[in-house]
Amino acid sequence: MPTKTPLPDALFGQSWGPGMMQERNFSITAEVLKLAKELDRTPSQVALNWVRQQKQRVVIPILGARKLSNFRIIWRLWTSR
């Protein structure tokens, strides 16, 4: 059963762990997975594109790729507007 820790505590009071296991986060994850399937994209691509489209650019995603081909996909997604 998900922990009922308030969201700000879960985000700022600790690193990844039980505080992040909340119903709200599970529903967001389910929606991202659903969109990824509908759009024939990976969940990472959907999430990254969501971050990229936010008006307040407070969040800076850290892009990582193990292969050059993965980096090219990420770069193409990031720079296409």
C-alpha cells in the first residue's frame, strides 16, 4: 500500500525511496505508460518531452545515453520544436 507522505516531503525531504511510492506518482506513471504506447514512443521520450514543453524551465533533465544512437534520438527530441 502506498505511503501517504505529503508530496513536498517526498520530493525535497529525502532521496528516492518509500516517500516517492504514492498513489499520485503511480497514476502519473500509468498515464505516461499509456501515452507512450499510444504514441509508439518510450516512456522516457514522453516524460522528457513533457519536461521540455513546460513554460517554467526550472527542471533540467540530465540526458544520458549508453550508445551514440540513443544520444542522437534524445538530441533530436530535445532540439525539435
